[in-house]
Amino acid sequence: MAKLNIAPTKSNLLMVKEQLAVSEDGYDLLEQKREILVMELMRMVEKVKLLERDIDKTIQSAYPALKNMLMAVGGDRVERISHAVKYDFTITEKPVTIAGMGFSSINVELPSRELFYSFLGSFADLDKVMVDFFELLRLLTEMASIRTIVWRLATEVRKTQRRVNALDKMVIPQTRETKTYIEGVLEERERENVFVLKALKARQAQQ
């Protein structure tokens, strides 16, 4: 590792020592940040896996129920019923803080189920379809938020890892080598000065 191109002076030695201390502190802090980010990322990835399982389970229930309903009463009647069903869904955005980072999360507020058709014109499959697709909407909204957070966390982990590597592989070794070089030069100069002083004193004693 090539040392920094600076003059070997005492002032530069103090500057290099301070820079080394700052770099080492920065490395420790970034390494701690990286570990926290990785832990949070793994936690969120596990949450994604659980959500995927719940979504698959809900889909396996919702679409067969929809198919059964269509087969039981026909597409025309289902379409007529669907025109009578009117629901408003409220989607809100809320801030979330994870590992010291701010994220935006969305949340869907599911409306209360209402009866838009008569009891005589309803059947069990219709109610099941409504329940399953309400749940599917909630799960998909949550998945969208979590996947966005996972992507940003992964990006931040990569950025932090690059900074850690730069400090560990380049900045700190280069600064240490520069510090060692300047200390060696200054010590050599000190020895030369001591030798010259001793020589001068010896010459003066002979006179």
C-alpha cells in the first residue's frame, strides 16, 4: 500500500495521527451500522417469506371460491351482483423508522362489509369470495410496503459495505503506513541531531 505523498514533518505526523483515529472510529461505527442493517434486512426478508406463504394460502382459497361461484350461478348473475357492490378503500401512507432510516409504508383500511344484495339472492360462495379478496388486498398492500423497505435496506447495506471496505483495505492501511514512515524519518533525524551535538561537544572539549 503506497503511503500518502506528504512531507515527513511533526505537524503532518499530528495530522496523520488524527486522520487515522477518525478513520478507525468511522470504521467501527460503519461496521456496527452494517451489522444492524443486515439484521434488519434478514428480519424483513423473513417477514416477506411469511407474507408470501399467507398470500399463496389466500389465493388458493379465493380463486377456487370465485370459480365455484361462477360455475354455480353463471357469469351474468355474478356480474349483476358485482355492479351492486360498492366499497371505498382508504390507503394511507405512514412513516416507519428501521435501523435509523426513514421509510414510507402504505396501509389499506378495509371497509366494513355491507349487504348490497338481498338474502334471497346471496349464497355462501359469494361471502367467501368477499372475505378472501379483502384479505388478499390487505396482504398485497403489506407486501408492497415491505418489498420496498427490503430493497432500500439492501441498497444501504451495499453502500455501507463499500465504505467499510474502503476504510479497511485502503484508507486505514495507507494512513498507518504514512504514520510509520513519518515517525521513522523523524526518529532518524533525531538520532542525527543527537550525533551532531555529541560531535560538537567533543570537539569543543578538545579545544
